[in-house]
Amino acid sequence: MNDIVPVEKKRVSEEVVSQIQRLIYLGRYRSGEKMPTERELCQSFNVSKTSLREALYILQTMGYIYIQPRNGIFVNSPIPKQMPIPIKRMFKVGPEQFYDILDTLEALAVKAFSLAAQRATKEQILKAEEVLSKIKEHIDNNNDFYSSSVARSYNIEIYSVIIEACNNPLLEHFSNFTIEFIKGPFPLDTEKLDSIPGFVQTIYEQLQEAVICLQTRDSERAQKMIVTHISFIKKSLNKLIQESGEVQIDINTF
């Protein structure tokens, strides 16, 4: 019986930490949202203010939450948004590695967009419509997309909004983790994408299609749309690679 280890009494704060972690992973507390007040949490968990504050300190240290004095407690993503340095370095080898990012995003987005079409709330659909409206206004005034940091931020935002609408926290976090690659410096001069005839308009129409899929609850159409969208980006990137003299990717492999 020497292999039996005495059971240690678990601290109240550790139990609170475990429960809040679970609630974050389940999506009860979503990234960026404000959590209940300390008083409300104390009542919900039936713990003292001292135990709760100890738990909140642990959660903040671990990166699950952040506390703004006089504003409240807010939720962070349970999966770090900053990419580990070794992963970043993988994609500094050459422009062809960028396709691996798109492959990964496509695999995740096909499911995420399908679920979003089924599960999006009215508020999430409205948010997607608002971002799409910003994109259209920018394109109408500037006729560019990847040449502008503002338009690129809208592109990331509408991806994030739709993925959030899948209401699957784990899938959402992995998808957003992949999107972080796109936020970083591209391995090509992608501003030239805007000079490809019809590129800007096609991108807008595809994003518009994504929002329509949410509005009509058409999950099958959403799956086809995201595959078409990413395939179009791959082909456009391949054209840039060919023109720049870099290694060309066989798009027939996609």
C-alpha cells in the first residue's frame, strides 16, 4: 500500500478556478465579455471575497481573465492568441508555406461556417452585416482591399465574427489562432492582389455570400462558399508567385 498518496484537501479558490475555466471553455463566459461582479460571483459560488479574489488572481496570472479597475472582470481567450515563436518561424521559409496556413484555415472554416449558418444569433448576424457594410463602403471609396490596413482589418473582423457565430468555443479558438497567421506580415507583396482584374469585387461578393448564408441558415451553401473563397485566394496568390518569379505551387493539388 506504499504507492497510495495521501489526499490533499483542495483549496476553495482552486475549485473556483476550475469552475470558471470550465465555464470559459463551454462558452458561458466568452472572450471579451464582462463577467459578473465580485459580489455576484461570491454569491454564485458561495465563497468568501478572499477566496474569490485569490481565484481571480490565479486566473489573471494564467491569462484567462483581465481585471480593469472600476470597470470589472473581462474574459480572455482560453487559448493564447500569440503564436509560439517556433511556429512563426516555420512560415518564414518561403511564400509557398503560406498555402499551409490557408489549407488549415479552410479545414477549420468549412465546419465553423457551416455551424455558424445553423447557430448564429440575430445579434451575431447583425454584427456580420455591419462589418460587410463597412467593407462595401471602403471598396466603393477606394477600390482596394489588401492594399489598405483598414480593409484588411475588416476582412479579419468578418472572419472572426462569422467564426464566433458557430458558437463552439474550442473551434472558434483554434480558428482564430490560425487567423493570427494572416494578421502577421505576408510572405508576398499581397497589395498587388488588388491589381488583379475583378479581384476586389470577387472578394466582396464572396464575403457577401457568407453573410447571406447566415441570414438564410444555409449551412451547405456556407461550406461551398468558404471552399470557393479560399480556392480563389490560393489561385490569386499563385498568380502573384508566378509573376514574381518565386516558387509556383501546383494549384491542382488543392
